[in-house]
Amino acid sequence: MEVKKYIQENEERFLEELFSLIRIPSISAQSSHKDDILACAERWKELLLEAGADRAEVMPSAGNPLVYAEKIVNPDAPTVLIYSHYDVMPVEPLDLWNSNPFEPVVKDGRIWARGADDDKGQAMIQAKAFEYVVRNGLLNHNVKFIFEGEEEIGSPSLNAFLGEHKELLKADIILVSDTSMLGAELPSLTTGLRGLAYWEVEVTGPNRDLHSGHFGGAVANPINVLCEMIAKMTDERGKITIPGFYDDVEELSAEERNMIASIPFDEEAYKRAIEVDELRGEEGYATLERNSCRPSFDVCGIWGGYTGEGAKTVLPSKAYAKLSCRLVAHQDHAKISQMFVDYFTSIAPKSVKIKVTPMHGGEGYVCPITLPAYKAAEKGFEKAFGQKPLAVRRGGSIPIISDFEKILGIKTVLMGFGLESDAIHSPNENFRLDIFRKGIEAVVEFHKNYKG
């Protein structure tokens, strides 16, 4: 049966299967959802078996369980390992959602729910494309699935699992749908990702909260100090000030800068979409270079003192912040993490005590566009979207992609279908139905064209 017809005839079932996953609040960041994590893993096991896997099981790890499934058509044939994650981000603030985040709504041609795109919707694209090629006798290579439940918290248990199951996960290429396209009418394949280093800092001043009238101006305020220290992390040119930070940063070639410059990009529309009047970043680089090929420093959260209703004249004892750096190819996240700890501690005044706790991190990744699997993905997009996809680097981080290469020795093709308007990680996450359909068609075409 022709794939478009198959999707049309089975779409109601496809969506109900997706909704059965979305209704499970598999939030990895919140321990209260531990049972939901397991329930979601079990549901994926059922769905992968129904889609045509010969074997599927929920496998334990040091943290949340993983789902493994496989279809071996010929032990001597090439093998594609499909990776995804079934955990989702927290949904707060709830009052900004237009509907229940865990009760999917179809409206205006979109699915509205947490996980609609990231990554239950995109994982379902992979599952349904697999189902189609199996049921229509089109699968000429082996397929394995590995779905984890900790991606949104940095995949802390995955590396150990990969090391313990190298033979089980042996494959020729990894296929991932957890990235985005430049636009619905501008399909693209992600050829590079930035790395990540993340920290929590604690600044302590006096041994207790103090009266700001009695002590203000005489005792260092930890919030003031923290803000001053954060301000020193970048200079007036937008460069990160950690000594040695740029030592391993690969400068973009003229050819790559020209390629990036050729990507259709409306900077005014970009600003309007996020409602800012002016963009800001490292001097000497265009916006699409800054947010994909250059490192960055950001404050992800900051708190301390009194934040309740009304006024309280307090000089707080402590202040906190969560800080991150997006890294680029060749920057070692562990090395950068220690460099930050040393530098941030060194710029602290003696009037406060500093504690820096490194959190999760990962390396950047670059995918060669000459890979046979990349060429198959190109053909998939061209078939489904009617045009050859652009090759682009993206600014986000999927640290496990570089870990796959280090531990399993396998390259990854990033065949993602998200859009900026999908609002992943935000209230009112959504996924376009037309992209869902085209995604299935594109992955079917990948399987038809991949020869190893």
C-alpha cells in the first residue's frame, strides 16, 4: 500500500497510540513521577511489538529503565539503531497552558500537549515508519530501538548502560528524531550540535538573614555579589572571560560561513517571534553563527532573599544561580567545567563564600554529510517535503550523541521534524499534524534507500 494512503487510513489509530503515551506524565526531573516513568516504558514496549518488533523489553539501568526492541531480518545485513527518549520536561507554570498538558488536544491542525513534539511525537514517527516498512515487506536491514527515560535530566545512567550492552546495541548507524527543521517549508538536516556544561552556584554571606536597615551598606549582600560575578563572565564584546576558554574552539572556515549565510533567515521575523527589539551576542558573528557554531554563557535561573507577596527588608544570607555554557566542537565539557569552577571561585570577594556544583554536560557533535545514512535521510526529506533539505548546525545540545560515538563507535544521523513554533520545554507545546505525516513518509523513504 502506498505510504500516504496507509497514513491516512491509520491516522486515527496512530494518534490514539501517541495520546496513550502523552497521557502518562513521564517527568524525569520529578521523583513523584517514578511510577509514570515505568508505565511509559511499558507502554512503549507494547507499541513497538505491535509495530513489528520481534523482541521488546524494558531493561533496568542505574536510574530510569530503558526500552529495547529489535527486528533482525538478516544477521549479515546492516543495522540501524533508532534512539529516542520517553521522558518529558516539567509543565510548570500551569497557568500559562491553554489546556491540560497531559490531555492532548487536536486544534488548528496541531496536537497540543507536553511531549507532542519532544519527543513522543517524533518517536512515534519512527515507530509508524517502521511499522509501514515491516508490514509492506520493504525492510532490507535490521532495526534496533533504544528509548531512554532520562534525556531531559542529562542521561546520567545511559553511558553505563551503553558500556554494558555494546554487543546488544551493535549497529552501523544511529538514527535520531529529536531535533528541528528551519521551517515547515524549509526542511533541513542537523549536521552539528553544541555541547553543554552546567553548574549550580551558592553564594553565602552572613550566617543568617539580616535586617537591611541595620546591616545594609556594611555587610556584603550575596545577591548583589552574585550578580556582580555573573556580569564579569562576559566582556563588552560578548566573549566569555574564562582564561583559556576559546583555546579549543574551531574557527569557522570561509566556506562554512558562506553556507550559513546562504540559509534563508529573516532576522526581523526572528525578533518579532520572540518579541525583542534588538539581538545581542558575540561581536563579529551573524545570528545563525552565534546560536549554532559559537559558544555561549547563560544564567538559567537565579534566586535568593524574599520573593513572597509584599515587602520584607532583608539582607539575605544566601543567593543561588544555575549557569550554563553551550560549547562547540572540540571543547571538552569536563575541562570547561573545571575551568569555570576555578575562575568563578577566583573572582569571588572575601566577603562571601562560594560553592560551585558541576551538573550535567556533554560534547558537541558533527555529522559528515557523506555518510550513506545521511544521503538516505536527504532522499527521505526530498520525497516527503518536495525539496532537498539544507544541512545546518543547530545550537541545542544532545550530549548522548557524542557519547554514542565514543562508547559504541557509531555515527548518528539527526533526522528531526520539530519547528520553533512547537514550543518544546514551554507551555503549550505542540506538533503539526502535516509534519507528523510527512515525517513518517520521510523515514519510510530513509529505510527504502539505506543500504549500509
